[in-house]
Amino acid sequence: MSTFKNEQNKESFRDSIATIDKEGKRAWVFPTKPSGRLYNLRTYLSWAYLVVFFGLPFIKLNGEPLFLINVLERKFILFGMIFWPQDFFIFGLGLLTFIVFIALFTVIFGRVFCGWACPQTIFMELLFRKIEYWIEGDANYQRALKKAAWTPEKIFKKATKFVLFFALSFLIANTFLSYIIGADEVIKLATDPLAQSSGTLTSLLIFTSVFFFVYSWFREQVCLIVCPYGRMQGVLLDKETIVVAYDYIRGEPRAKFSKTATPEKGDCIDCGLCVKVCPTGIDIRNGTQLECVNCTACIDACDQMMDSVKRPLGLIRFDSERGIAEKKRLGFTTRMKAYSVVLLFLISLEVFLLSTRADYDATVLRAKGMLYQQQPNNQISNLYTIKLVNKTRDSMPVDLKIENMDARIEVIGKSLGVKKEDISQGEFFVYLNKADIKSRKTKLVIGVYTHNKKIKTLKTNFLGPVNN
């Protein structure tokens, strides 16, 4: 019976969430400011990330942004290459490839992306949280400030923090908008009269308020409740996956620090530092949990404590469940091989589609509801509609030629052409001699030329009377 109770106690942490108290209310997390080798490395990577994030919208190639996702105009630019709705299958395949990559990455390295590269974590832990530490102090000072009465000092600190949070949220919202409509348009909106950009400004303030709400109040709940990636890891992780793990074989049974080590005691001195620095409030010693974002703050805290008590480092470390239980190194498992094969296939297909992608496109259709027209000089005409797509940064005049028959083309209205990065449409007649029409449907091969260079070959049917 006692053994059963002990097992129940070990698993009792699964009955509650660290951010919800016994009364069902929000339990605010006050993580201790982390420090250490891995935290410093994350800080350096975050500065590089922020430089890229805030600077990328201003980098241009041939007068266009290097990176743009303009959903409103259905125009996408990735590393200087323009994609239009006609290229959506390439874009969709790229997204599928990225998802498979994330799955493979998670199978091998767990949720390390969340702690080291996710924008939510980088902004929260390495930007907003640092401002909070600077203004309000470490965890104990923040708890005391929260419980304190509203004195002038508390009002000043809270007001300063929230003003900085809102200003930073406004900057992030503007940067995200730059990825959608371009940095030049954002600057233009900022300099135009308010009446001309009131709608965009309203949208911008709404997004700013969302970011402010997330980073000032919602915080870790994004990772625990909203983000689907945390749910994905439940089906992607296995015993070979590398995660932030506690070496329970070496650490248990826990005991308070004593200078006289005994075989009955583990290396864990139950100091609780790994829990205090956790931004989601969990105890990593309970094993891999949904809330863990692999930020490695617990590794730094444990290593510092182990170093101070003269015990080996790595009680909490990057390792797999099998690596800890069986002291085995990670191998290339069957599941990893399967994901790798699928990923290589998708990457190869994506590279092939990108390398064969045309800068121009054209489609031709017979005019709906019309058969053929009798013309003078024993000729028959058909009316066609042509749609032209120009994905380049130069205007494109267009000439059409019938390449498999003696025929004449007459363009209706202005000459055919399409502006840079645009779509246009035109109409034209094709004239054939009655003597050349041998069946009700005659195959036509139309060459599309620009600057005397063929860019497309189109095939269509010409309807006419049968020449008996």
C-alpha cells in the first residue's frame, strides 16, 4: 500500500498545471533571472535574430524588398524571387517541406526550436523580460512589488514598464506590417496625413494591442494553450529524442546538501533552482512535459549549483530518455531515416520546380459562346482571349505568331503587352483560309514572343466548317 501511495505522489504533478492554482485562478510565474553559458549563447543568437528581423524589410534587391509576404495583393517575394498566385503550388510545397523538416527536427532534437528560435520566446524572454528585470528587479522583487500597495514608486515602475512594452509592441507591429506591404509603404503611411491612413493606423493599433496583451499578461500561456507545436511533440517525441532531461538515475534519491556523500544519496540536493528559473513554472525533474520549451535555463542553474558543491556537471542536460536510462548514445533510428527520405524528396522536388519556374506565363482560350465567323476572301475567323503574366521587373511587349499553319492574327484594340510584375488580358482574331480547314477542329500552335524571343508555346483549337 505504501509503495502505491509513493507512486501516486510521484505522478501527482500531472493533476495540475503550474500556472493554475488550486482555486482555478491564474498563478503568475516569476522566473528568477537566468545566467550561465547557454543563456549567454541564447542572448547572442537573439541579438542576431533581432537584427535580421528588424533589418530585413529594409534590404532590397533590384528595387524590391528581399522578403515580402503581401497577402493583400497576392504577391510574395522570397530572397528576391517573386511568386504570384500561379506559383502557389511551389509555395505550398515549400510550406509542406518546412513542416516535414520541423517534424524531423522535433523527432531528433525535441522542442529546442521553441526555446532558441521561436519569435514568441525570443521577444518574451530575451527582450520584454529583460526590460522587466531592469525596471522591477529579479523574481523576489517582482513578487513583493505585486503585493505592495500602490505607492508613487510602484506607479512609476509599472507605468514605465507598460509604456516601454507598448512602444516595443508598436515597433514589432510596424515591422510585421513591413513584411506585408513593404517598408516604403509603412514609412509613407507614417508621413501621410492621418485622414489618409486612418484605416491602416487603426489596424496597426489593434495589432500593437495584441502584442502588448501577449507580452504583458498572456505570456507563457501562448506556449501552453495557443501554440500547436507543443501538442505536436506529444506524437513526435520518443525515447531516442534529445530533450532537456534530468538524470534521475544519478540524481535520485534527492537529499539536502551534505559534505559527507553516501551511496544512499543522489547528486540532486533539492535546491529548487531549476524550478525557480523556469519561465513556464514546471519542475523538469518530473520528466519531459508539454510545458517545457527547452530554453535550457534549468541546465545553467543546475550546472552552477553542481559546480558550487563540487559535483559533476550535467545532472540536467540535453539527452534522450534511453540515453539516461541505458547510457546509450543517440542512433539514427528507422523513423529518422523515413522522415529524412521524405524530406530529401520534397527538397529535391522544390529545387526542381524553382529551377524550372518560368518568369512569364500565358494562357489562351476561345471566346465563350462563339463558334466561327465568315470573312471575305474565303476566310474563317475565331475570336480568342489571351491572359499574360509577367513575374519579372521589366515591362513585356508581346507578339503572337501561328507556327503550324499559314494564318493571320489581328489584335483587337491596343497592342498586347504586360507591365512589370503584373497580369493583363487581351483579345485577338485568327484568320484561316477555308481551303486549310480539313475538319471541324483544327489544331493551332501559337508562339508567344517578346523582344523577338519566344517565351511560350500555346496550343488551342480553331473551329470552322468542314471543307467538302
